[in-house]
Amino acid sequence: MSRSPRTPEDPATASLFARITASLSDPVLRILVTATMISRIGRGVFLTVTVLYFTLIVHLPAHEVAIVLAVSSGIGVLASLAGGWLADRLPPRRLILAFTTLEGLGLAGYAFVGDFASALAVAAFVGGFGQAANSTRMAIIARAFVGEARVHARAVLRTVTNLAIAVGSGFGAIALTLGTAEAYRGLLLFAAAAFLLGLLALVRLPATVDEPVTVASDPVLTATGSTDTVATKRAARRARAAHSPWRDPRYLALTALCAVFAMQFGVGELAVPLWIAHATEAPEVLMSAVLILNTIVVILFQVPLANGTHDLRRAGRVSAIAAWLMAAACLVYAAATGQPAWVAVVVIVTAALAHAFAEVLSQAGGWGLSFELADPVRAGTYQGVFGMGFSIGAMLAPLLVAATVDRHGVLGWGVLAAVFLVSGLGVWVIARAAAGAQERAGEASAASAGAGAAVAVAE
């Protein structure tokens, strides 16, 4: 099985291009990167035009657009679980091809919506199959790579995703400039076509990604020693239950805390633009600069800062740093109100920089822990549960923003700072406890092996 991309250059000195191209010596990662680069150009187009398309072309009122987006996120929560569950039972290669195909066709369907009902149906379809595909992709990474290589692969894919979305956003600007229904619908069809072109790379995934740790090798099954079909099936069900993330309180706690911290995406997408527009003297165009700054930080630093986060203690440390950075960012955003325009610009850019690094570090720490604390027997189900947490966080983020910054202003930013600090430090606590347990288990195993060797010598 292909296990790890090899990076011959020192991560601290190698250029971004060199680090990514060195990673592509691994065939699985090369295929995933190619498919991601192509399909995410389409995603960038979609993200740029979709809200304005709903409001200006389909003529949906704001509350109906909000319902469409919320339903899409809600369906994604269930789809994350379903995709991971299926990836443990069916060949992931076939699943990701099927899910990606359906998601691409759904994106094309956006060009033909004409009212609230059709927009809702298409959004639910796309949101569901998109999240199912993402869970399947995470299961493939969990199987095809080990240790640091898994986090590295995830970081490379996120870097490529941001690059491709930036390119797609440039294409999306064509529709925004022309402003016609034909331009919007043509760009949406282009986005769907780009998305489906990614399938040409995915079909080349090797059979090794379909090789999970099977329940047949599980101690629960081995202990039965029975050839009785009914007994074997019952033992298989017990084995699956024993390896379920729903019976793993540590993993569920990690998922919940990471989901809370993931609401920082909603802060960047909702709270910051509203704050700039309504509570500061900064020009509204600053929001574009903030988004560009965030993209640059992710592209340049996601891969190097993810190095080593397969180690539980390092993953915990970067999560703690992310917690302090995000809390500081919230307080600095709040400080922009009441300032002259140029001061507000400096303050917001400073906060956005801290926010961007908090995002990069929290993602790196979360990925490392989500892979290392998962049971490899049910890699797909575990990744599905973890992905579900992010979907829930995305769905609830607008409510959090409304209940804090929108309603209470500066005080709301203080509440957000506390929320992110507590959730990020909670991840750090879980990582430290898990690392301690891992080290104690290793010491006990070494002591047991030493005692066994001593007995053997004595005999």
C-alpha cells in the first residue's frame, strides 16, 4: 500500500512549490491534488456568484436565501455521517466517483432554478453529496497514508483548494461584472463542467485505497472460532460497535470542541464584514483585502505549519496557540470601532492576520488529532463523525454571530474571544491527556517486553 509522500527538502527551507511537488511523488496524493485543483476552480466560481445569483437573478428574498443555505448545511451534517459509514463498507474509490459525479450534476442544476422550491431542492442535493464525498476523501487519506504523511496530505489538499478557489473566484468576477442572467447561468455551468473534469483524475485511484482494516482480523471475531454464519454476523456487529466513534467519548469531545472552534469561519464570513460596514470607519473594500490576506496565509503556511502535528503533543500545542490567537483577534476586531478610518484599517488587518494564523494552526492540530485518535478499523466512520462536527459548526455559526457581535457589539466580541479560547484550550487538554496515555502504554509495553526477555534468558 502507498503510505507516505516523501519530502526530500527540509520543510523550513523548501519553497511552497518544492514542498508540494515533492509530495506528488506519491501516486494517491498526486491524483487527489489533480482532481482537487480542477474541481475546486468550479467551486470558486460557485462560491463567488451563488448568493448574488439567488438574489439578483432568481429574485429570492434574503430570508429565503438564508433558508436555502441552512438546509444545505443541515443535509451536510447527515451526509458526513453517511459518507463515512459507507466508506467502511463499500469501495471508497467507487463512492467518491459516484458522490463527485452527483455533486457536479447538482451544481449544473443551479443554472436552471427559478424559484425557492427548486433552489432548496438543488442546494440540499449538492450539500448532501458534497459532504458525503468529503467524508469519503478523508477515509481514503486515512487509509492511504500513515502518521505525519496523513496530515501533510490534508494540508497540501487545503493549500491547493485555496489556490483553485482563488482562480475560480477570478472567473466568477466575469458574471459579477456583466451582471446578466446569461452570464451567471453560463458561469454556473462552467463551474459544474470544471467540477466534473476532476473525475478524470479520480478514476485513476489505485485499488490500495480500498484496503481497510477489516473486522475479520478483529479480536472479537477471532475469539469466536466459529464457522456458524449467524454467530459470525453477530460477532461482526459486536466488533463494529466496539470500534464505533459513538462509544469513544474522547473522540466525541474532540469533535465537539473542534466544531465550536470551526465557527471562526463564520466569524470571518459574517461578523467581520458586518463589523467593517456598520461599526467602523474603515472602507467596505477592506473586506476584499482581508479575504485575500487570509488566502495568502493559508497558501503559504498551511503545509509547513502542519508538519509534525501527527504527534499528539505538538497537535495540542498548535491548538493552544490557535486558541490564544483567535481570542486576541476577536478583541482586536472589537478595538476598531470608534477609530479614525486609517487606524481602523490597521487594527482590522492586524486582527485578520492573527485570525488567519489561528485558522491554519487549528486546522493542522485538528487534522492530526482526528487521524491519530481514530480507530483505524473504522477510519471512514470516525472521519464522518469529525466532518459532521464541522458541518454543525458551519450551520450554527450564523446564530452565534447574531447572538454576540450583531446584538452586543464590543461585548459580543469579548464573548466570542472566550468561546474560542475555551474550545481551543479544551482541544489542548485532550491532546495532552492522550499523549500521556500513549506514553504510559509505550512504557508498560517496553517493561513487559523487557521482563519477557529476562525470563527467556533465565530459562
